[in-house]
Amino acid sequence: MIKRLISIIVAAFLPGLLLAGPYTRGVTIPFGSVSVFVVSPLNEPETISSFEHRFYNMGSDRKYGRLYIVPSAGPLHIQQGSSLEQPGFFSARTVDPAINIQITATSRGSMHRYTFFQEQGEPLKEGKILLDLDGSKEDPGSELLWTEIRVVDQCTVTGCCIQDGEWDMGHMFFAVRFSRPVRRFYAVDRKDIPENYPLLRGKDLSAVFEFDLVKGETQYVDDGVIEVQIAFSSVDALGALNNLKAEQDGRSFETLRWDAGQEWEKEMAVITIDEPMGNKLLEKRRALFYRALYATLLHPSLSHDVDGRFRGNDNNIHASVHHVNYTSFFPAGPTGYSLMTLLKPERSRQFVASMLAYYDRNVLKLLPGGDAQYLVVALLTDAHAKGILPSSLTPRLLDALNHTVTSAYEPVVPVLNKLGFVPASHADFSISLTRKLSYEYWCLARMAGSSGDFNMINQIRPMVTLYQWLLDPKTGYARQRNSDLSWHDDPDSLMHRDDLLFIPHNMADVVERTGGRKIFEKRLDSAGCFDELPYLYLWTGAPWKGQQLIREMMDAYDLKNESPAWFVFSAMGLYPLCPGTDQYVLGVPYFKKMTIQLENGNVLIIEASRLTDRNIYVKEVKWNGKVLDTAFITHQQIMLGGALEFIMTSGPVRGRTFRKEKLPYSYLKK
């Protein structure tokens, strides 16, 4: 029954969910290493300029180079109403030239099927395909260090793109196999490279391949059809060829499309919305939920070849023997990783293993992330706190967090050691940076506590509350400081005065320094909206305001601009407000009944039978039939399975508030 329901959802509600931006649509599989984007010119969504293959999924931000495929070697205009998008599949019919286009994905590549035909329906006798490694047309600011195209035989092409990434050198090797022999090929705008020359080299290469699409006078079923198989590797061209053979040899386009759909069905079947079909508004909300869930399953990206080899951050070739190796960690965010820890803890373990392997290879002894390292710190601490990692791993986790958070190679660390905060002169975003660093040091303190290292805890204790330096005691507003401890004022100061309303690990302290529960409530009422805002009302006398705001934010949610993991969690009535604890704060669900199939075999049922567009306030919450009088539920409780029931009502429940131990975790509990 569940599989049938998910199949219906995939077929009916997910067309168009592959939107990655206003003018691009992507084809991939869950946590795959490649996404294929349909790239359109600005303000021309019905025109296709190319199919962009981005290695390490869209999380790479194109730093590993990209490969563009253009059938007929020119812009294509989509016939109105012919476009179809499903998880792992895209199809469209174009006019002038007339081509039926179908694309599906594998873990490390993709397969395209192009059917060239004349307007009267007869197959074209000749066709051509542009293979483009010059991304400057779609990304003018890019500059590749080196590109290469090598024609191995009549049907096989290999090559590479090498680009200087933000933190390391990006290597993308590819293999392309055509279903028909190449009749003729040539480099575009390169008079120095002879026609049909099998080795094309340079900084920005494009090559056109021409084919005969019919076999003779007798008409065959596949006349006008050419299939293009593509695979990628970070290691070498042989790795790309091996990936292509392992994933696509002997398998038809229909088989690969079916497999891609099954991968998505398997991953998304973890959550079902148990409500009847037919209500248009409900179906719209259900579709949006599954689009958001889909988006949370894109990152991180698989990074090793079928033989286990991958190129590490040290630019050496390694073998992934004991774990699945992932990269491109940062688009998911801490909320996304908390969602995977809840729904797919085995994947979270693999994410942790990949990060620790990266740390072991890093000569500076740093976890991946650079400026976004707090995301990795959050994942490791959260996975540890929720008990999905073996206790024997704690010393390694502590070592990795300690070297990363306190590294002398980070320019901000000496400043912190001297001043105790990040001054305005060091960074324009000193307030947000100080908040992140406070959280990182708290994560380190939590891990040190688990290891029994109290000396470390005492050393870093002042760093856990770094943010306090930037809270004006007179107003409770966030303000930048100068190195001499004076307040720093600039025209943007008022814009950032609420930047410290949310400190994930120490909310009780923030409430007190803001002026207490009533004043904090007023501050929340006037603050600009952000993901965590509605859940902060738990620290006030009006949690119902947060419930109302959650519904408003859910109804106004835009998948293109906001966190999909936030939407998935909020729809369940749960939220990991402080990754690194075992708690999920309680909100208000978006559906009357949801069933979550936990990885350990247990089942979590979230129910709000009285939920309507008027009944949006929580009267009480029950866990397995007993009233839950806390503002949170723990990970361990959820993992045992059971029923989380929200009793809904139409008016605010003003007497339902929380204090002391009933409130979520705070480092300094008041």
C-alpha cells in the first residue's frame, strides 16, 4: 500500500520538483554525484540552450568544471505542453529542429535519448551533437585551467576539465559513448586543430560530432535515434569508463529510467501523508511537502568510483574500503543533516566517516568546510548526541573538532584568544561570525564532556558565550564592538540588532539579557522572519504566536529560496532547534496524519485529527496516549516508535506555557 501511494505521489505531484533555480531544472538520483540541468536563456524558460552536467551535483557550484551537451548544436525551442519532469527523468519535444529528448540519471552519470525527425514525422538522415567544455557562455566569470577531449574510437569519447576550486583543485574526468559511430567531428572556433583529429586540448574546448541516423533505404525502428551514455570520475578517464560500463552496459534507457524512479521511491517512502486525495488545497500542500523532501535527498554527493577510488582533498587517489565516501556537504545545512540523522541514520554515519577521512588526509588537520565549517561541526556533534555513533569514536570526534575549531591556521582564532570576540574591524559580519563561533565552541565543549576532558572544558568555557560581548546590556540589541571594547556604530547597525535573538545552545541566557520573557516576546513580534523565529516563542508566555507563525510561513513557503529541511521538519510538528542535543522542539503539524518508517523498523505516527485551516493552535500534545508536558521530545523517545498526537483547537491556548526543565536545552539554564 505504501509503495503504491508513493508511486501515485511521484506520478501526480512531483512534475516540476526538479527546479534548482529560475531557469534550470535538474535530473539526478538521491545523493548522486551528477546532476543534469536544463539550461535556458534568461527570461526564456521554453528555450533550451544546453544540458549541463555538473559533477558532484549542484553543490559543487560548478567548481569541478562542467560538460554541456547540445543536440543539433543549437538552441532548442520546447513545444508547448510537451515537457515532463519526474524524479530522475526529463523529456520534451522541440521544434525547429524537431527532436524528442529524454534524459535519465545514474549514480555517476546520465543517459540521453534523442530522436531527430522531420516535421512530417520521418526520421532525419543526419544529426549532430555539440560537446561543450567552455562554460563561459553560461558562467562568464569562470576560467578553466585545462580541458581535453580524446576520441577513443568511433563511438567513445573521453576527456577532462581541471579547475582551481575555492579550497582545492577540481578534477572532472568524463566518458561519453554514442550509440552510433561518429562520421565526422571537429573543434569549434579552433583553426589550429584539424578536422577528425583525435586529441583536442586547450583551455576552453567545444566539439561537434556528426552522425548518420539511418542505415540505408530500408527503414528501421531506431532510425533517427541516437543514445548518449555519460559517466564521470574524479580519478581519471579510465575511472569514468569503468563507471559507465558498470552502471549502463547492457541496460536500456527504459531500465535506467525505471531504476532511477525506484531509487527515488525507496528514499521517499520513508514518510507518507495519510490523508484522502481529492482536495485541491491539500494536494497542493502534499506536493510541496514531497518536493521539499526530494530536495533534502540531493546532498551530500557520492564521490567514489565503482571500484572505490576517489580523489581526496590532498589531490591523491584513495580507496573507500569501509565506507561510502561523500563530498559536497554544505548545501544540506545543519537542519538537513538532523533530518538524515532522524530518517536515515546509516547515511549519517557514512557522512561522518567521510568527514573524518577528509580530516585524516588534511595536512592542516581541519574538517571540510572552510568558512562553512560550523555545518560539519554541527553534523558530527548532532550525530554523536543522538546516539547513532559508537562510543569508541568519541576520542576521534573530539580530536577532529578540537583541531578544527581552535586551529591556529584560522585567522579569527588569535583574535578570539586576545579579545574574546570578533571585532568590527576583522569582519563586516562580525556578529553572525561570533554567533557561529560560540556554537562551535559549545559543540567542542559537549564533545569534551562526553570524553571526560574537563581541562578542555575549563579552557574553552568563556568561548561558549562569546556572543555576550556583542549584546548591549542597556537595550539587549546586538551591536558590533571595536577592538578597544567601544561600541561600533555604522549605518547598518539597526539592521543587525536582532542578529543575536537566536543562540541555539543558550536561549535562556538570551531571553534574560534581552529583558525577560515579556520583552523577548515583543522583540520576536517585531523581528524580521527567519526559520527558527516561530520556535523561539516557546521561551515566552505566548507559544501560540509561534504556532500561528509556523502556519503562515508554511503557507507562504517557497522551495526556491528557503530551506527544504525546515519545511519537512515543520510539517511533522518537530524541529531540531539546537543540533547537538537529543531534542526536537514541538511546533504544529501541517497534515492530519503522517507515518514515518524509522530505519530501525519502528514506526512513528504523527496525528492531528482536528487540524483544519481554523484549528491551527495546539491545546495539548500526547505521546503514546500520555500528555507530554515538555516543549520538546527526545530522539530516543522517537526511535522507540509510537504515536505523537497533537490536540488542535481554533483559538490560542494562552495558559499553555513552559518554564525551567520543561523548556528545551540551554547551556545556562535559568
